[in-house]
Amino acid sequence: MRLDDPPRPNGARRPDNTARLIDAWQRIEQWYDATDPPLDPGFRPPVSVAGLSMLVQQVGGLLPESVETLLRRHDGGVDGRYPLPMRATEPTCWRMLSAAEIGAEVQRLSEVARSLLSVVPVRAEGPVAAVWWDYAWIPLCECGTGDLVCIDQAPPPGGTVGQLLLYAHDAPERRTLYPGLADWIEEAAGDLMAGRYRHERGVGLWPVGGLS
């Protein structure tokens, strides 16, 4: 577990993908707006100035610009609604956390990790730290089970700053998912627009044709 070390941006840095991220997110919003009957994705209003300032204080200089961009658009989503599909975790879909929830998860998982530091070995799949929790992981989304999609702000050599990783709450393994947030959101937007998913009452988004 790395909690108190200074930032170590060992991974490669990617170009600014803010424009790609915003364009893809708008397409997701458009897909939900166009559904018949209408589907409410549960996106909340923008984060308040105070809420964003509090989060910045909690995570220091590790808050990614991409996360701030999304929070300024929507302060997460309503609990219990999972409007964001992901091929890498299919059929599991995701809900973006609010600024307050991100801060709370960082604090909670840091405390849990301290108690597990010497007793739980962790496996890594891909260029991600083999630790239970890392100070440079910024929780972004949850799926209702305790698992989290996180942004890795200080990956080990071979990784990319800003890559997405899966934090499995009940499994001692961590794996990379996408090179960056925009890559996932673009994929999700494209899949929704292409009809890869349908919405089933009581289930939520589900792959058309079932699981492969």
C-alpha cells in the first residue's frame, strides 16, 4: 500500500483528451434523451464550488482534470442507477461518484488498507501497483457491489498516467482497464449509439444478444 509517499508519475503521460471526453459524454446524454420511453440516467447537477474545493483539499494535486471536467457537468449520479456500460466488465455497468463520495471513498479505503498492509498479498494484471490501495488511485465509479473504477495517477513503469483500473473489493487482484477515461467514455457512447445495449426493466443496461 502506498499512502504517504510523494507523487511519482512514473508512467507515460497522454495528451489532453478533454475535448474527446466532453464530446463522448454529450453523446451518452443524447442517447438517454432520445430513448422511448424516456430513461433517466440519474445524472446529478454540477458540483458546487465548495464541493469541488473540498475534494481538491482531500486528494491534493492528484485530482485529474478529466474528473474535474465531469464533476463540473454532473456531480456524479443517483445511487442505484448504473447508466455507463463497459465492455471490460460486461455485463456490469457503472455510476459516477459525486465529489463527496470520491473523498469519502479515498478516506475509507486508506483506513482499510492500513489494516491489511501486512496480511493480504495482491496480484497485479497489467502495469498497476500490486497493492490493496494506493494514494494515487482516484475512485471514479461504482457498480453497487463495492467494486470501483479508479484513475491511476502514479502507475508503475509501463503504465500510463490517468489509466483506469479495477479495484475489486473482495479479491486480491488489481487490473488495468483502459489507457484513459476518454477511451472508456468514447467506447460507451459508441456502443450505446450503435445499439449494443438495451435497457431491461429491473435489470438496467444489458448487452443485446446476451453475454458472449
